[in-house]
Amino acid sequence: MKQSYEVEYCNLELRFDRQLIQNFITNLIEEGYSLYWNENDKYFIISIRLGKKLLKLKFERMKERFKMIGNYSITDRRLTELLEKMIENSKGHAIVKRFLDTQILIENIMFGEIIKTVEINGVEQKVLYQKDPYITLEAVIQAFESSRIEERIPILRYELDVELTMLHKLIKNGRSEDEIKICKEKLRDLSHEFILLEG
């Protein structure tokens, strides 16, 4: 029996220069994908033919750079590998959900690196990997040199508000300890990132 496979990319925070997008297009063509692209004053869009479906990757223009926006669900393994290579090369942030039959793996990626992996089987959730919160001097310098900080901080404030509201609802409605624990862990991760950026 063939195992089902789907990957969903959410909360993408990726920055590119034109060269990185052109490299991505070159890699797609070399892998044999049928595609076309177009751009205007606001967006650069890559349209990729996947069987009967057309996947549109959207990049918002920001002065001399581009920001990838939107959520994407992909069932093509080669394409997910290329997209994840781009996340790594751009030192981007993303939440990646891998749907494998009855199992879901959720990866939290920051600065192109997986910092946490959670496995979900039915109602059971287990943290498979969590990076040591120790931050290197190089990571701090990279964060402060990044132009995304000014835009990331308001998003972080919003995400913190949402998680605090969610935690309040979970406690008020007497939800399970596991759900509350996961929410608290996410709050801790967001708070850690916020402290680093506000520094």
C-alpha cells in the first residue's frame, strides 16, 4: 500500500534577493517541472504545473528584495525538498506540517533551522526534538543585522496575544493537561524569540 504524503507550509517568513528566486526557478526546470512566472510592481509569482493542479508561489516585492507569502499544501516530494532547501538558504522561519497516513509531524523552523519537532498520533502528542535554547553570538548578530526584525516584532506580539488568549480558554474550559502544556511551550518559544529581538 502506498503511503500518503502531504506537507503544509504555514507562517512563512522568508526573504529573498532576485538571485535566490532565479536559482530556485533553475532548480525547478532542471528537475523537469513545467512552470512559468510573471511579475508586476507588487508581486513575483511562480506557477508550477503538478498534474492537473497549478501551484502558485507568491513573492511580495519589498524594495530590492522579495518576501514569500501565503500557506502552501504540497504532495510532491521533490518539490518539498526544493522548497525546504530554499527555506534553509534564506535563513527563513516557517511551521511545517507533514501528514503521513495517521501521523502528523510539526516542525518549527527559525533562521532556516529546525528548533522543535512534535509528533501527533490521534490525540497523543510527543515532542521528538527541541533545540537547546542557547543562542550563539553569531545568531544574535545575524538577527540584529536582518531587515526582518522590525516586521517580525509586531507579528510576534500578535502571536503572543493569540496564544495567551488560547491558554486562557483552555484553562477556563478545563481542557487536557497535554493541550495546556503544548500551548505553554509555544508561549515560551515565542517569548524567547521576542526577548531576543527586542533585546
